[in-house]
Amino acid sequence: MVKKYNFLDGDKLYQEKARLALPYLIRQAKAGKTIFYSDLAKEVDMTNPRNLGRVLGTIGVALNELGKATKINIPPIQSLVINKTQKLPGDGLNEFVKDFDKFNRRQKEKIVENLLSKVYLFQDWDWVLKQFELSPVEIDLKAEIKVAKNWKSKGESKLHKDFKEFISKNPNVIGLNSSIGKGETEHIFPSADAIDILFTGKRLKIGVEVKSIISDNADILRGIFQCVKYKSLIEAEQITENMEPNSRVILALQGEFPTELDLVKNLLGVEVMDKINIE
């Protein structure tokens, strides 16, 4: 152990939260997925995601010190945490990437892409946990997956259809600029799969899978997996249309997202917007 280099070893609240956060970040790194500030804050029971800055900084310093002590180049795992607007880490990354805040968005995207590739390829995250005497996040979704696999569709309900039509005509309710125009409903891919809504921008396509107020947990879990599939299909279609693959896929819920599915949502990197009012 490298206790004397362990900046996580303290009783201050931000150090306690850093010890909680690191296993979640390592879970995301091993899954090859980023995580939103708000989702990580929820995982470690923090009400204000803005307070994650010091927590992530503490993790970054601790990993740097561990790397120096062991002569192992540990990538900045805190670069996994991104905001929902630009899909980029905050300017707190300055401490680890010189002048990060001075680059334009495209430059930042390239820098972060390079950092994330190193984070995803790093093979010793379990070893890092052991150095800090931390345990990995347990993942057991067998029961939820079994229920989702046995879910039987009863056909499209009027509630689902109305919710889908509402979102297609009101992109602003899921955070999109209204200038993007009306979304295409039931867009069919060459695989014959159909996504509920597809919005098409100049460089970006945004797919939306919707679940109405009557969807249960099993149906919402199916929606999470559907979003993973649709992202691949959208980008495959973009490639065949000689476009740069660039997409977002959102799971839009009329009701509240069930907290028991937070793990799988974050593990698979699916963007969710819930409690959407259509009145």
C-alpha cells in the first residue's frame, strides 16, 4: 500500500466522497462509458453536482501521487465525468491538462477523446482500488434482466403514441433547440428496426425512445437496451450516407426514472430525461 501518498485517506467530507466515487469511476472505465456529473453525484449521495469538482480533483491528485510512487502512468480517470450540455469535463481538468479551459470545443473534444482512450485501455484499475483499500462496485442485474427478457408487448398504447407525437413536435422538452424542427416518428433502419423519434440536425442525429406513464420497470429497462442498439444503428446509417458518425440517443420518460435502474443506465452510458409533462 502507498498510504503516505494517499490523498484519499482523510476524514474530510470531500475525501470521503472521493473514496466513494473512485470505485464508480473505475466501473465506468472498465465498461468504456462516461458518466454525467449529475449521475455520479446521485451515486455518491451528493445533492449538488457542482461540489464534485473538489472530489474529482482529490482523486486526480491521489492517482498522480500513486503513479509517481509506483512509476506507473495512471490516466486521469476523472475525465470520464462530463456535463450534459457539451458532453465534456469541466475546467477543473486544468489541473491535469494544461490550459484546458483555453481550447475551443473541437480541441477539447479531441483532447478528451485521447484521454478517454487511455482510461479505457488501462488494465490495472483493480490494482488501483487495492492500493487505496477500496472495493469494486458490485454489479448484479440478473433479476432485472430476466424480467425484461420475459416482457411481452401488448402493442402500442394510445398513451405511448400521444407521448411520442408530443415530443416529436416539441423538441425543447428534451433540451433540444426548437430550430431542429419536427422529429420523424417511427424511423426505420435498414435492419428493419424502428426508433420512436429521430431528429436530424446538420451534423448530429438525435434518436429518442419514449416510455409513457404506464411503462413499468421492465419496459424501461428494455428502453435502456434499445437506446444502446439505436445509437449503433444511427451511426451505421450515417456512415453509409457518407456522414461522420455523430449521434445522441435519449430515453424520454413521462414518469420518473426508477432509482433501482440507475446502475444499468450509468453502466451503459444511456442519457435519460424523465418526468416530462405533456399537458
